[in-house]
Amino acid sequence: MLADGFAKWTRRFEDERERRRAQGDPEWGRGAALHPAIWGSVQRFQVGEDGDGANLVGKADQAGDADYGRAVRLFVAEEQNHARLLARLLAAGGMPTLAGHWSDTVFVRLRRLMGLRMELLVLMIAEVVALRYYRALRDGTGDALTSEVARRILSDEERHVPFHCERLHASLAELPRAVRRPVMALWRLLLLAVCLVVAADHGPALRRLGVGHLRFVGDVMSSSRSVVSAVLAPRPDAWTSTG
């Protein structure tokens, strides 16, 4: 970890918050027109982005690093903004939000099973899948408003992944060296299982976005190798996404 620890992440999140304020919202009045399968997919992702993040914030505070706790609160605020952007996008297309979805319920329960390390490992699965999904949504709809919303969310997610990688690097460093790679290998297996479920659940939408099941799964698993390297390497902040 660098000398200033997670204080640098607090500054990055704060800088991004100010940039968003100066930029303002997309022009919702343009409206949005998407295939019903894509609307249904966006509705389910909106549920996944929503939440108060109280459980993660509580565990971050218990970790005893005040800078990390502040950064986590800013991260949660960005995720809540994603939920707001997706809700406004749905409204622009005359679509309602969902009260809940089984996939979000499963993820939340898994994240709450153990401590901060488990919470972040499960959260990282959602983040890595989201990177590929929002890239597909940005590039595949042909709808200007949807592409802009997806681009904004994707830009945030590309910062979230190295942020979590850095904390996971510190967390795994507390484990015996021989255990660290097996933990990340198991993480990739769980990621693969989740990715297969997402590809099936969102299959009609992904096809409309020009991404087949196998390509989606392959792209996510390929990007996960960089994530594993970032978590295990001394400089996880060096992680960069592709696309």
C-alpha cells in the first residue's frame, strides 16, 4: 500500500463527486427507446445498484482505518448514484423500477455471511460482471441517453475495481502466503458460476446488445485475471480495465 494509504482514494472520490456536480445530469427529456428485453435487464441491474451500504460501511469502520471508512462511504454514494441514474433512465423510457430481484437478494446474503474480506470478494464479483455489462450497454443499444448513462457508470466502475483490489491485497496479506492464490482461484470459480447465471438470466438482452453468452462469459473471465494479479501483487492500484 502507498504511504498515504486510502487517503488518496478519498481524494479521488471527492474529486469525482465535484466533477459530477459541475457536469450535471444527462438530458432526461430526450427519452429512451430500448427493446423490452434490454429494459428488463436494466431493471434488474438497477435493483443491484440500489441499497444503503450500511453493512459494508459498518465492516469498514471496524477495520480501524478512518481513511478507508471515508472512502467506502464515498464509494457507496457512487453506487447509489448509479441506481438513481438507472431509475431516471427507466423513467425516461416510461418503465418502472422493480421492488426487488432474487439475484440481488442472493448477493446481499452472501456478502453478509462473514467479515469484510468475504464482503469484498463477493462484491468484486458483481463489480467485474458490471464492467462487461455496462460496456455492452454503452456500445450496443444505439440509444444516445442509454449510452451516456452506461458510459458514466462504467467510468465509475473502472475506479471501483482497483479501489477494492487494494483493500483485498491488504486483507489477503494477513493470510499465509500459501493460501492466497487458492483463495483467488476459488473466487474465480465463483465468478464463473455467477457469470453463467447472469449470461442466462440476461441472455435475450445481451444478444440484442451484440454480445453472445459465450463471449460475455469469456470476456468477464479474461478480465478477472488482471483483477487476481492486482489483488496478489504489491501494487494493485496499477490495475487497468480494457474497453
